[in-house]
Amino acid sequence: MKLVFFLFTYPLLWLISILPFRLFYILSDGVYLLLYYIIGYRKKTVRYNLKLALPHLSDQERLVIEKKSFKHLCDMFLEVVKTMSITQSEMDKRFQFSNLEVYKDLEKKGKSIALVCAHYASYEWVISMNKYIDFKGFAIYKKIANPYFDTLLKNIRSKHKAYLITTKETIDKIEENHLKGDLCVYGFAGDQSPKLGKAKHWGTFMGVEVPIHTGAEMLAKRFDMNVIYLKVKRVKRGFYEASFEVLSENVKTVPDYQITDVFIQKVEQQILEAPEFYFWTHKRFKHAKGV
């Protein structure tokens, strides 16, 4: 059944991916109307998250952010589809790096790199950075249940020299590369909620006490990797700009969880600047204390 669904869906996805951008975003507007007004996809979750995270805003102000966030969610989903056929030159025009030299300087230190970022703006098109880097790039992701779509996603990423490894494969792959002396960069989007049973650290996110992923920091310490933060902002529809900031070049001297806490603080800053571009459909506060 999974194969049948894939064979039925794939041609449609390909046709969407080759649409001119003007028509592409008109389609995204249509998907938004369906998703938000008819299906009501995770609307309660988004509303709950926004109320917890932005209590200083009025209901009307949060409603505006809610609608904008769903519009951006549709854009982002379709931009993943667009990656199937987008040219490198078009990608370069639409996703740019303002200070790539900060990352390049870190490569010269001779250590692998843990790159941390948020589910914000376009975290999917970050793969375009692989054109500019010397290290081999890996992105940690959650495996898709349908194996055919999972393979498709891997193939799309590999076209841009980005290689996906599942959360279960991460430690083994990093250890393998470390033992071989291969210098790599590993992408972690660590702003979502970990499983409660695996929570090792609690901190404050948007004024709420929640469990926080510590995997990037702990693996960086285990394998002596440098840590860099990637901030992505939306310039205008379909156009993004990313900047880098080094979080640590000597992780073993940093107290446990300090790097993680600094990362979360930077994610908060991004959200407060423009909350409509955050991934609010995830149940980020499902294990929150005192709510």
C-alpha cells in the first residue's frame, strides 16, 4: 500500500516542483486555505503554543501570527518539494549566507563541527551551504514511515551533497567518521521537545520550563567537535538569509548544558523578532512544568 501511495503521489509532487515560482506560491496560498480553514490542521496546538510563548500579546495579535505561521508552513512544505527540481543557481539566489567566512574559519581549526539551528524560516534549504564547504555534511533527521518517501528525501538531499542520518544512526556514524579521521559537519535542529524518558536537562524556553535536547552538545563533547549556530531569517517570500555564530571552540571546558542553554536563548531571540516563521505545529510544550 505504501508503494501504491508513493507511485500515485510522486508524479504530482514532480509537477508541483517544476511550477514557475509565481504559480508555485499561488498554489501554496490555496493549500493554506485548505489546511487552515477547512482541515484545521493542528490549529489548537498552534493556538496553545502561542498563548504560552507570547502571553504579552493580545488574542488578536496572536491570531495574526497564527495565520501567518500557517501560510509560511505551507510555503516551507512546498519548498521541500521544489528542491526536487530547483537548479543550483536558483537555490543560490534564494538562500544566501551573510558571513560564510565565520564557518570557513572554523573548518581551519581541524575539528568536526556540530551545527545547531532551529525549526525556523527555511531550515530545509540550509542544504545549499554544502556547495561552499570543504567538510562532508550530514543532517540528523527522523526517519519517514513510508520507506519510498524516505529514500526520495535522501536522494533529494544527496543532490546537494547533504547526507541524511537518522537519530538512531547518529552516534555510530559520527564515531565511524571520527575513527577514520574524516572531518564532517553535522546539522542538529535541537529546538523541539525530547521524549520525557530521555530528558536529561530542563531549561526555560519562552518563559516556560521544558525538557531540552542536549544531543548536539553531548556529542560535540564526546567527539571534541566545535559548535556553531546557524540563524536563518526570511528576507521576503521564497528568499532567505543565514548567518553563523560560533558557540564554542573548546567544548570540553564548557560546563554541561551551557551550550544548549545559549542555543535555546538564541532561538528565543529569533522567535521574538518574527514569531510567524517558527514551526508552531509541533507540541513543544507538551512536557512543560506548571502549565
